[in-house]
Amino acid sequence: MSETLFSGMPTVRYAGPDSRDPLSYRYYDANRIVLGKPLGEHLRFACAYWHSLAMNGSDPFGTPSLMRPWMRTADPMQGAREKADAAFDLFRVLDVPFFTFHDRDIAPEGEDLRGSLSNFHEMVDYLGARMQTSQTRLLWGTANLFSHPRFMAGAATNPDPDVFAYSAATVKHCLDATKTLGGDNYVLWGGREGYETLLNTDLRRELDQLGRFLSLVVEYKHKIGFAGQILIEPKPKEPTAHQYDFDTATVYGFLQRYGLEGEVKLNLEGNHALLAGHSFEHEIAMAAAFGILGSLDINRGDPLLGWDTDQFPMNLNETAMALYHVIKAGGLGLGGCNFDAKIRRQSIDPADLVHAHVGGMDHCARAFLIAAAIVEDGQLDAALAERYAGWTGAGAREMLKGKMTLEAIAAAAEDRNLSPQPRSGGQERLENLLSRFF
Ligand code: XUL
Ligand code: CO
């Protein structure tokens, strides 16, 4: 492997909470046993290729601020190989167990569909070779069905059936590649699956197209024996004014409508939750309640801004409560914590990328330890059980079994001449209890 931007950097190691070395892990001790298994296996961190390797610091008001060496290479395929070398060297520095990518992050667009697929598979082979000598595995693959102008009116929901077919071909090959590289999940984020104005949009048709597309993906997953999970990533807006996969609840309704609720789970993102007017913990708890919690894009947004800033997570309370609900849901299983997060436009040094991930991983590890301590303490759980204790009684349970009619419940209530007394929700007491763990 050639020299990379990260060649001179040693692998970041766990050094304990007292460490003064900014490039050491203070909380992320991957082998530490927490709640019966190693911390690393709970968190399953992933580095996102697009933000870490492909992003050049440009924003709607400015040209690129960080030009990486591989972005200057004249031959795009040679540039893609240099980018991959840098990627795996970065993974070595971070000692990160997983990575994630879109087809377009790892390989340049070709002249036409065949050319693009050929570039893609050549780079998938290259990544496969890199993975032979790396500890870093693939958490998930996905397709970029939103950057090229052909997708400006959507991919599966496009009014042009050729774009639907083009997208189907792209996803087929990305799913093949994800399986070949041993990925644990395949993610579909609905890039431009949404609308700007109803004046030119047939909602019913577009939703049916999206439902059909997803069914095709699920059928193909089974056909090739991909053992991983298919995940939808909800987001309420941006780039379109109204994205179809708005939030957890919306996607669950969509999955039910197209008969896919047993087949597809969710990849939930912190910043997307915020844009939907929810908290990250709300989205996680809601997905857990529906049994569709799959994986996390663990990042944070800026509550003062209305767009996806994709910052590295750094709000301890928010992350700890998000991970608390993950633990309560039984963990992430095949999912993980993917840093769908980017450094700021001014963070132009290669080291900034390393600091960002080290900080993110350490932050999440610390938050997980706090969440685990809350679970182990059990007082929050006990308070919840106590609040709903009335429902453990036989008469109460009978009402939910589907056997009692409204009249029967009414008759029983009248018979007992019920006069329920209000009880405190105890919110402040519970908040005080929680603050003891931070
Ligand atoms: C966009 C976003 C994507 C998905 C993968 O907001 O989160 O990067 O995670 O396509
Ligand atoms: Co994301």
C-alpha cells in the first residue's frame, strides 16, 4: 500500500479516563465487559466513507476547503484506489471495527450504466483485497441514488420508468457487493424519494412505486441468500421538501401497507430525528416498540439550524438516553453505530478527522457506560413497572385480550362504580434520579 495521509499516525489506543493524550481513548475500551459482553460488540462503530473520504468541505456558499490528495489525481479510478488506501489506513489509526459506503463513494461514475457498474465492481474487488489485511469489516453498503441529476425527481419514485430500472440495477449490484464483502446490513435512505410540490406529483403512484421497489429488493435479498438486514433510513426533509420516509412511525405504516414489516428494519439517525421534530431516543424507543430497530447513524444536529449538519455526537445526555433505549430494546444485533458525521468546513487538517472519530467513539462509549449503569441500577425500570402495575391484575388484562366488548367493560366499570384517582407522574423525581449518573 502506498503512503497515505494517515501513514505517520499510530493506532489510537485505550489509555483510561486519566489520559491527557488527545489521541487516546479514555472510555472506549473495546474489550471491557459491560452487561455481559465486550463494549466493542455493543457499539459496533463504523466510519462512513462518504463523510470521511469523499467529502471536500464545500457547502452551498463555498468551494471545497479540503482537497485530499486522491481528489487531485487525474485518473478517477487511480484516485479511487488511493482513496481506498487512505480509508483503510484511517480505519487502522482509529482501530474502528466497521465501515459503511455508497457505490459512488468508492468508485467514480462511468460513461454509462455498464461503465459505472464495471468501475464499481473493480473497486469492490479492491476493497475486498484491502479487507484481507484489515480488522475493519463492512457494517452496511448502500447506493447513492440522489447525487446525479438523473435522480433529481427521485429514484424508485421517479416519473420516468427508466430511472426506476436504472436504480433497480444499481441496488442489485450494491446488494451483491455488500454480500460479497460480508456486510451485515443493506441500507436504503430515500435520497430524493419525496416531493417539492403536489402540482407535479402523483402521491399515490409514487408511494406504490416505492413499495414495489422495496419488495423487489427484499425478494432479491432472499434469492441470493443475503443473511444481513435490509434497513430503511427515515428523514423528514432535505433534499426534498417532504421526504416519504418521514420518521419511524411513518415508515412503519408504509411497511405495513406493502406487507414488509417483518422484512425491513430501520437505520435511525440522530440529526434526522431532530429534523422530524423528535428526539433520537424517541425514534429509537418507537422503533423498538414496533420491533424494527436495526442500526444507528449516530450523529447530532444543531437545534438552532433547520438542516442536516451531521456533526459528531457530543451531547452526553442525548446519547446516553438514546443508548439506554437501545439496551432496553435488547441491543443493536447486526446493526451498529455508524458515524454519519462530518468535520466542519474549517477542519482542514487530516488530524481533524482522527480527532473527530476518537471524540465520537469515546463519547459514545462513555454514554453507553452511563446507560448501562442506569439499567443495572434498575430504579428507572422499577418506577416504570410501578406506574403500570395496575395492568398486571387479571381484570385489567382481560380488557386488552380482545374478548371483552365495550359494553362489558362499561358494565363492569359501572358495577364497581369506578372513581379513579389521579397519581403523580413523578417526572422531576425521575430526572433527579437520572442526573446522578452523569
Ligand atoms: C443523508 C444520510 C445518508 C444516509 C446514507 O442525510 O443520512 O448519508 O445515511 O445514504
Ligand atoms: Co445517515
